[in-house]
Amino acid sequence: MGRVVVDVMPKPEILDPQGKAVAGALPRLGFGQFASVRQGKRFELEVDGPVTDEILAAARAAGEQVLSNPVIEDVVAVYEDTEEQGPAL
């Protein structure tokens, strides 16, 4: 079983109120080394069998057509997740 990750982020020109809220909270919590925050979405798509170039291309197409709003978001990464998943918490 393979897993593909699709990362979606707001376009740079789109305001990100959630990111601004997090950026404001981080210094108050002792994390002052970060200049800004943008919040996005991560999708994990499982496939039966290995992840091939065709699967990655299909995942990118799904990200651009279904998983994101192309008016305000960009698909910024599509890749195979090779990390072993631990037990559910």
C-alpha cells in the first residue's frame, strides 16, 4: 500500500487570517524566532500498490481540480510519503 501527500497553500496574494493569528500567538508562547506563518492543507491519498509517476500525476491533477480552490490556493507539493505510520493515538 502506498501513500501520496498533496500539500495545498493559499496563494501569496491571498490574506491568511489563520496564519496571522498563529504568527501573533507564537511569540507569546516563547517561539519568537519565526517571522511569519501561512496555514495550508495536507491531503494523504492511499493507493493499492506502489506509487508510480502516473499515480503522482493523477494526485497532482486531483489536487488542482478537486482538493484545492484554484482561485485562491496553489498545489505546492505532491510526493510519496515513505514514513512508516505509527499507532493511532
